Amino acid sequence: MPSRSKPASALLSISMTALLLGSMALPLPALAAIDYQGSSSSSSDQLGVIHRDAHGTYTLHSSGYSSADLEKLQDQLKSTHTEMEKLQSTISDQARTIEELKRSVNDLSSRVK
């Protein structure tokens, strides 16, 4: 069995759970049309979504997203979070510097008077 990273395994588990829970709401003919295979998946496999139209008909569609796409989004989110932390640190440093400058200006202006 090929080894998988934790995020990919968790994503697969979540996807399968969602598919199975969603399939419980499907009528029997629709359930018969779903073929579950326990074989290994590929990172390029598309995630499925269940759609219910206005008439109550359920259909299974491709989401257009793969687990690789979701992993990329996770990586981008982590990168963005790290960048935001750096920016917040910069803002805090700048606020400290401004407060120090204000104290210095006030101190100098009181000495000049």
C-alpha cells in the first residue's frame, strides 16, 4: 500500500465520509449508480460533490478540484498566515518606534522651553 501524507489521508477520509453520508440521502436507484472502489487514489482524481436540484433530484458531479488542489490551497494558506505574522510583527515594531520618537520629541521640546 503506498504511503500517503497525513493531509492527503485526512482529506481522503473526509471526502469519503462526506460521500457516504451524502449517499445515505440518495434514493436506491441513485445508490446503485455509485461505484465505490477501495483502490488507491491519485492526487489528480477529482473530488465529487452531490447536487440537489429544485425538483429534489440528486446528482453526483465532479467538483473540478483534486486533493492536490486542496493541498496547494493549504500550503498557500500557511504561507499567507506566516506572511501576516511577519507583517504584524513589523507593525508592532513600527508602533514601538513611533512611541519612542514621540517620547523623544516631547522630552526635547520640554528641554527647549
